Amino acid sequence: MTRKQKIAETAQRLFAERGYEHASTQLIARESEVSEALIFKHFGNKEQLLDYIIKSGYKRIVEHNRGMLADKDPLSLIYKVIDLPHKLVTDEPLFWRLQSKLTDMPFAQKQYERFIQPVNTLLFEAFSSLRYENPQKETAFLLLIVDAIWKKLATSNTQGIPEMLAFIKEKYRATG
């Protein structure tokens, strides 16, 4: 692992644990066992370090899950989207905990919206092909549920989540 990667991993952990505002570059340097100057050399400033963490995190997630939602069966695709928060948070818990703490930051919101946009399109097509009365509202509704689930998984007790996911799938199976 390069020193740049070590700095980014340490910063991600500290931002996720303490919040962006409460993790100084001095603390990140100490925990990374590097000089604070090296952080500035690699990233410019703390905000650019956060930008790097968010962009590289989404890039990693997209690459790791490429093709996951390429299902031709619309109901199977809907089920995969319902399972998506559990899979993503299980694969990258610190990244998603950090994301949950950054929901008020415009840059983080923009990156999340860019990430979720293809899912939005796929869901709309799935609901349309299943002849839902209002596929646009169904898509918005399910994405709202998905958003709530990943935030709950990233930030709190996950007890009952598998049962809730099964319940949501059953509702779509019954109405599809």
C-alpha cells in the first residue's frame, strides 16, 4: 500500500468515525504515520482529500459491482435493487458510514446522485415493462426506501433488515 492510499484509508476511517469536521489533518497524519505536509502534497487540502475518498470510493463500488443490475427480467432487477443497500454496505461499511455523515454536503450529494442515476433509469424501465400505473412514482418510492435502508445499515442496528427486505420483495411480487 502506498503512503497516499494509507492516508486516504486512515482519513476515511476517521471521517466515518468522528465526522469530517472533527478529524483534523494533524490527526490523520499521526494515525497514518506520515507528516501533515505529505497529506497536503498528495491532496492539497482536507476538502480535496475528502473529494478523493468519495470519488475513489464510488469508482471502486461501480467497478466491483459492474453488471450486477444487468438482469433482463424486470422483477429480478427490482429484487436486486432492493438487496443493493445490504450488499453495498456489507462490502464497504466505512465508506457508507462516511456517506451517511455527509448527506448535507453538496459534493457528496452530487456524487451519490451520479451513482444512483443509472439505477433510477433501470428501475423505471422495469416498472414500465411490468405495466405499473405510474412507473416514475414507483421508481422514486423504491429509491427512497433503498436510500433509507442503506443509511440505517450504515449507521445503526441492522436487526430486522433481512425480514424487511423480504417483506418489500413480497409486496412487489404481489403487485407486479
